[in-house]
Amino acid sequence: MTQDTLQKFIFENAAVRGELVDISATWREVQARHSYPAPVKRLLGEMVAAAALLSANLKFNGSIIMQIHGDGPVRLLVVECDSDLKLRATAKLNDEAIADDATLTTLLNQHGKGRFIITLDPAEKVPGQQPYQGIVPLDGEDVATVIEHYMLRSEQLDTRLWLAADDNVSRGLLLQKLPLHGGKAEAAPITHEEALETWNRAVVLGTTLKRDELLETTIDVLMKRLFWEETIRVFDPVHPAFHCTCTREKVGNMLKMLGQEEVEAALEEQGRLGINCDFCGKHYDYDAVDCAQLFASDAPAEALLHASDTKQ
Ligand SMILES: [Zn+2]
């Protein structure tokens, strides 16, 4: 079986960078414990490719969490990918029928209340540091357009994306116009006109790429087919893989956030709490003693803190 692969490249005069990504095994792993309707699968698969493409350029050790919150039959699509391209993804659906020809708009933005959210979460935060979060309306008819608008408005980066996913594969192409100043000390100086020309030519080549072609063609073939006339520097490939970051501690924190009353009511009803991770399906089991410990563990520390406060 071939590895999932992300290939970065740069146009010779360093005006444009590109990436092609080919995700099969990881994408099948994401779908393994769910049976999503085809239009949901397509959107989530496109987000998986997009998250990998954006994560490959992260300038810190951490993760990108990309979410679309919907106001229609789909409540949430979420993909999390770290700078090593370890990723996980899931969808939450309402109990509504989904037509085969459903679109991003009919699934997630029926009343214009859909939201696209990108969170940049560094692995090592300084005390008090919050993850960076950008929230924008769902401005676009497909995942690629929504992200392109976000990148231009929030990051001031000209970015073009071509994404496609079916049951077996999630593939994508990213092109990004690089700012001329900074970060290109070793490259020969080029003018704004030359840079713009390279960018426009790259985008025209990308635009020839149709969805079916993207689904049916491996990325090394795509690279040659699209850019054979260009002088391109290709970097060592990197490999996206499925990885879930769930832990018993995180599930415990989620139960704490629900609150003691809610948890005790659920225990009363069911005897014990069984929680399955939405991303990987792993099962976590909490009985009455486990739950009591969750809510007891904070109490002594808090009491101590207050006791020492009053002494001073
Ligand atoms: Zn998990």
C-alpha cells in the first residue's frame, strides 16, 4: 500500500509556492467508523485535504483546527491537523434527510448562519496564551472558495485551492503567491511584474484541473501534467497520517464542563457513562466512583488556596 503524500514545490523565481496532497489511507481511516452520506463525505474529504495543505506551512509546532458550523442538516465538520500532518476529522449531523445533490449551502448555510472557523493552536503555549481563532461567515459555494476568501482577508495571502474527495481519496492542489519582501534572500531578485506574471500563469494552469481529473490522477502525474513547462524546485515529500489525540483526561475534562448535576443525572439513569470518541471511536467508561473522583479532585486544591489566602 502506498503512503499518503504531500509534495511541496516552489516556482524557480520564488514568487509562488505550491503543494499537492494525496490522502487515501488516512481518509479511509477517518471514514471507518461512520457512514456519512455522499455529499457530507465529499465536503469533509475536501476539508481534510485543505487542512493538510495549510498545516504543511505552519510556522510553529502545533495544530490547525478547521471547522464549519452549519445551520442545516450538518451541524459541524471538523478537521484537526498538526505540523507533522497527523490528522483526524469528524462530522456531526442533525436527524434530517440529505439529498445526493446537496451542496455546501444546502447542508451548512441554509439561513446564512454558517460559520467557518480556523484555530491555530501552538503545542507549547506560554502561560495564559490562548489559541488564535478566526471566525468568518461561510462566504462561498464550496470549501475551496471559503478558505480562499478567509486566507485573503485574514492572512492577506493570495491562495488558490483545488480540492476533491470521494470514498477512496482526498486530493488537493494549493498555490500561494509569496510576498516579495522577506524570506527569499537566496533567490534572484525579481520585479513585482515578474512575480505577478508567474502567479497568473500558475493559476491559469491550476484552473485547467477538473474535479474528476484530480480524483483519478496521482499527484506525481498531476505535477508533470500541469507544470511541465515551468521550472520548479521540488522538496522532499512528507506523509500525512491518521492520529487521534483523545485521552481519558480530556474526556474527564469534558464531563467536568458538563457539570456535576448533569453527570449525576446521567449516572442515575444509566448506571455508568460510556463515551465514544467522535474521531477514532475509542470507548471510555466512567462508573459512579470515577465520576465522583472527577468532581472531588479539584476541591482540596481550591480549599487549600483559599486557606492560604486568608492567612496573609
Ligand atoms: Zn479519539
